[in-house]
Amino acid sequence: MDPMAEIKATFFQECEEQLVELESGLLAMDAGDDSSETVNAVFRAVHSVKGGAGAFGLDELVHFAHVFETTLDEVRAGRLAPSPEVVKPLLRAADILADLVRAARDGGSVDPARGEASASELRAITGMEEDGGADDDGMDGLVFTPMQVSLPPIGDAPAGEPELDIAALLAAAQPDPAPEPEEPGGWTLTFKPKAELYKKANETVLLLRELARLGDVEVELDASELPLLPHLDPEGSYLSWNIKVRGPAPEGDIREVFDFVESDCDLTVAPIGEETEGLSADDVAAIASAEAELDIAALISRAQTAGSEPAQDSVGQGSAPEAESLTPAAPAPAPVAVAPTPAPAAEAAPARDSKAAAAAAAGATIRVDLDRVDRLIDLVGELVINQAMLAQRVNEAGLARASSVAVGLDELEQLTREIQDSVMAIRAQPVKSVFQRMPRLVREVAAVVGKQVRLVTEGEGTEVDKTVIERLTDPLTHMIRNAIDHGLESTEKRIAAGKNPEGVVRLSALHRSGRIVIEVADDGGGINRERVKSIAIEKGLIAPDAALTDEEIDNLIFLPGFSTAATISDISGRGVGMDVVKRSIQELGGRISITSRPGLGSTFTMSLPLTLAVLDGMVVTAGQQTLVAPLTAIVETLQPRRSEVHSLGDGARVISIRGAYVPLVDVGLSLGYRSEPLDAEQGVALLIEGEGGSRAVLLVDAIQGQRQVVIKSLEANYRRVPGIAAATILGDGRVALILDIDALVAASRGTEAPRMLQAG
Amino acid sequence: MSKTILTVDDSRTMRDMLRMALVDAGFNVVQAEDGVHGLEVLQGETPDVIITDINMPRMDGYGFIEGVRADPKHRAVPILVLSTESSPEKKMRARDAGATGWIVKPFNSEKLVDAIRRVAA
């Protein structure tokens, strides 16, 4: 990639980061945070986007960012209070800025009307003029000052400089506002630096060198103000210069040289010949006689500026060889220069530094190509399998458990596990990246459905594997839309119910027993169970006389083909219901459940594995096949007695556990490993709990043990198999299938059984 | 020996662009991400010229310039301010903090090298 394209890619990447900063900052302001830190961060984000966009000539983006920035500057300066009336348009502007960035990146376009509407909104807040636009942003800092000086005719141009004359002609060919009635002669300058000039690390010799680029220069040092040594302030400024620049350079060019120092010096510029003729013989004599002092003067001047470089030959072909020849003799900065340093500043600096160093150490990061991390994870997966194989071989070789080999192997196992955890931690990312996309969604959906909604997020720092995060966006998006569209009541209804007209959607994440739990809660009306049930009956999803618990009714909304909205709005999708959400969560190895309280709202709870790469599993045998059941789903294992198992009419069985009847799933039979049901007393039962707390008992032949297994996708390598979540490789090198607990539980309930069997 | 330039800018894009322009022009480049980081870098580096942004987190350009000027070791290093803001007040503020000169964004390599030449021997 060519370097500019690469930088541009970086720019867009950075823009995304800035947009995130911007949005979270604005949201904080919306929530009442008006600290200067937040406001500054918001300002910087827009400023930074603008700066980069300018460098790449993205004018549309620059223009909008400028209006945005100007508004933020008002807030930053405290002239505009960050009230909701101000922050809301800012949030809208942030959305448009994001669209503009993406349009610039992907070559799309943004409806100019939207941008203009937002820009006018911003202008209205600040009372900015239309097109107070990006114009002041250009080059005016370095633009040459237009000339109003009319050059008086000069009699004699300096002779014998043909090269310079050519240069002069070339320079004259450039646009030059100054009228040039005749060949210009040049300029006489008096230049008296103040001490401040040197304090800012400006350097007379460099200014003189710049002047020498404009023409033939004569430099003459005026050291007349130099005091005697006892009265000399080592950091004072006592020298001044008289300079003649011969050549066609306009006054603007001359003044431009002093642009950086104009307020730190006394400068006069006059056309040559207007002032009294240059250097008199007396002056020369005076300077010559002052030579002894000049040594000191030059040294001090050098010490003040502390430059270590030799002076230029190009300067001073003129009549001031003294000043020039003295400068190279400069020593290193004199120690006296240290003295005037203000003590408080010196003390403050280290304190600030140590704090900053700590902060920097805490945030030190490197960027690594994701492929490398994935490869490392794959390798560690192989290591785990290999270690399991080795353990099995050692076991088969009949070595005692206490033998040094077995003990060493145990240590290896521990180490392997630690490596695995550490590698997984590399991939772990805070859910923030998904959560922070939601505020915009909430704003948009709320605007479409005409409800007032506030999004509250919690636990943004909760970490989970990157793959999980990537696949979390769609289900979360859908659930939040759902919560706003269906969960929250209309504003009128809320007011009628005595609630705050502004509905709250709460999005939270936390770690619980090796999984990440994400909740989407609304404070709406809760699930209308009457209606849900009647719809389910109407659509033939349940029998009309089915006696269902409240919880079971709530879970009906996850059934395929269920949609509670009387009219299908374009917010929650067309016919795409919670069943899709449920399926995508299940594909991630997760579970979803709902709790609802009438009048108080509903909460969707998703529980997801922290990683998709490893799993703690129970290795079991069913019909001579080795299978793995995820440990997290297993509540307990039990040895069923024949008296506890009851057969139902259609061959289905239930088992009574402490007085409750739980469906019994014969794993070997339902996966087709054998055709005859297993005698319950011959096998082992695993009580499992699926999403929503529904329980079932898996009947298997035997339990082999508990083991951490590396998940290998079956879908990616073979195809999707109902009832099977994934596969793994065991220590003996054989492939074992990992059971899809939720599918098995559902099958036991009969709800998904037909589909599963057909597909199988 | 080629000159060493310290650039202080919180934008990765800007840092990359500065690096490219300066390396192409034959300078050694040292970079820092904000004012605090800049002062840290200065504990181990003695750049010939410093180029700094103004709007930065943790410590802005003004604070950074003041910090450099208060440091006996670096107080005489020329500092160029690189900023989109070109208003006289902003320039005055930078100058008061101790800036040597400034470059207005967007910059090009020529402008950049020109400004460096003007403040560094």
C-alpha cells in the first residue's frame, strides 16, 4: 500500500475511535456531566476528525466538522450551557458526522439535506452566521500580507550581482501586489530583539539567514546598549542590528521573516535610501573599538539561545563581519542560564511526570494482527489436546499416579490451562464496543416510534471473547428495538399509569460463574400474558386448553412465527421475531430467558460462554459413542431407580426427582445410536437445565469423567447436526460430539422435536 | 548529522503524516502522543526542534510548551505549534506560553520543512 493510502486508512480507523469518544462524551453531557474534561474530550474528537479530514481534502467532512466544532467551542468556553436543548442537536450532529466519515471512507454519500439541517440547527444554537464556515481554517496564518507600500524609485541598484538579478526576476514573476515602478532597490531594517524573543528559542542569526535568502544582505551590529559586565543581565537583550536587504523582495516577504517574533522585537522596515545613508565611517570605528566587549556580548547572546550549531556563511557578506565571525565561538549553554527557572514550575513538573508515567504504564498497549492471535489460540488448543493425549498414554502405560512422570504431567496440565486462560484473555474485549452502538439505535428508534427513551448501560467493561462480541450486535440490536417498540408503552399510556413519561431501557453486562450475562430490561408494561396466550392459540402454537405457567407463557414469544405487534412495524423487523434472536444466541452457545412483571417491565437475560474456543465438559458414553455435555448446563447426576421412571403413552418417559416430574431424554435413542430404549436403571442420568430454567434428564450409558475440551466447529468442518452443538478431539485422538443441551431439552418438551427429527 | 524532531500529537493520523514528511526530508523523528508523554520523552531525548499540537488530552500544547520552557535542559529548544487554529488570539496564547513559531494545518511537507529551517540552524 502506498504510504498515503495507509495513513488514510489509519485516519478512518482513528475517526471511528474519535466518534466513539464523541458519542460517549455527549451522552455523559446529556446525563448532566458538564466537567471540562468531558467537554474537552468531545471537542477534541471533532477537532481531530476535522484536522485529519483537512489533510485529505475531505471538504464536506471538514465543513460540517467545523460548524460542529464551533458550537462545541462555545460550550467549552462556557458561553453555551450544555442543556438538553443543546446536547440533543449535538448528538444528532454526531450521528451525521459518523455518516459523513463512513461516506468518505466507503465512497458513499450522505443526504446533503440532513447535514444541512443539522448544521443549521447548530448554527441556530450559537447564532452563527450562515457560512461562517470553514473559511478561517485555511492558510491565513501564513498568507503574505498584501502590500500597500509604493516603492520609491531607487537610483542605483547594487552592481555586479547578475545571479541575484535573475533570482529577482523570477521572484518578480510571482504574483506580487506591490506596484513596481522601477527596479526595486531593497530595504533597510532596524531589528532590536527583546529578551522574550530568546526565551522562546528564536534566534537572531536564523532570522538573518532567512533574510539572506531574500537578497544580498548587509548586517551591522549595534552593541551600543551593552552595559558593563556588573550590570549585565545574562538573559537580557542588549544588541540590535541594522540590516540592508538588497533585491526585489517585497516588504511582505521581509516582514514574513519576522512573523514568529513580531511581538518580541522592535522592527522597522523602510525602503533603502529613505533613511539616512547606512553606515558612517564613525560607526564602523565605534564598532571596531567595541570589539573586545563584543566577544562577551556574542557569547552571552549565544548562551541565551543555547544553539550549538555553527553560524551560516551565507549571511553577512556585508559590513558586519564582527558579529558573524564571533558566533561560532559560542560555548555550550552557560550554567547561569539555569538560575532564572521559576522554582514552583520545576517542582511541579516531576510530580506531574510521575503521575503521568503511572498512567502511561497502565495503558500501554500494542496492536497485533488478529490472525496471529487466532493462530496462537489454535496452537494452544492443539497443545491442550496433545497434553490430554499424553496423559492418556501415560495412563495406558500403567504408570502409577504418584510416579514422577504423572506428577510432571499434572504440572504440565496446570500450566497448559494457565496458558490457555492467558491466551483467551488476549482475545477478550470489553462489551463496550457493542454497547456503544446502542445509544444511536435508541435515539433513532425512539424518534420513529415517537417515544421518549433513555438508555442506561452498565458493566461496559465486562470482557468477553471477541468472536462472541462480534456476533452479539445483531441479537442485541433486535432486542433493544423490541424493548422500545413493544416493551415500552406510549408516552400517553405511561403518563396515564403515573409513570415517568421517559421510558428507560437498561442494558447491562456482568460475569457470573464463568459466563457473561447480558440483560436488556425495560420499565414498560410487561408482557401481556392474556394476549400472548391467545395469539399462540390462534396461531396453533399451543393447544387451546394448555395449562401454562406465567413463565411458560412468557417464553412463548421465542417460538418461531410469533409476533405480538398487532401491526408489524418496520422497527422490529418484518416477521422476524424473538425466535431469531434466540437462535443466534444459541449458536453462540448461549441461553436466553425472559422475566416479566405486569406494569413494571420485562427483562431479557442472555447468558453466554466467555469464549467459543474451550468448554468444561462431562464426557459420557451413549450407545458406544463418546459425547460431551457442557458442564455449565448440568445441575446434578443421579442413578435412577426403576420405580422413579414412568412411561407415557407415546414412548416418552418422565422421571420423578424429589416429587417433580422431569422429561427423560434417552440420548442414544434420540440421536439414533440405537433403536431400543435404554433401561433407566442401567444408565446414568444427568439433570440438565436449559435456558429459561426448563429442565430435562439426559439418560446416558456411563460417565467417563470431567474434562476441558477444545471446541471444533462442526458446521464449519461438516454441517449442522440437530442436537449437536460442536465437536472436539479427545485425548485418545477420537472425535467426540458436544451435545446441544437446549435442543435436547426442547425436544423433550416436544416443541422442537418434529423439526429436529425431520432435519436429522 | 541529521536533526532530530520531536512531534507531539494525539492523532495517529497526524503522527503518521508528520513522520512521513519529516523522514522524507531527512530528519530523525521522535514522537509523543500528548503533552505528558512529550515531557516524558524529553527526559531521554534532546530534539533539535519540537512540533506540537494544541488540543490534546491529559496536557494540551500550551501546558507542554510551558513545561519544556521550565525545563533547564530543554528551555532553548525551538517549538513549533501545529494547529488548525490560526486566530491571532490562539497565536498569542501559544507565543505567551513560549512557542517559537507555528504551522497551520493542513500542512504540506514543504511548509513543514520551511518552518523547521526558520527556527533551527
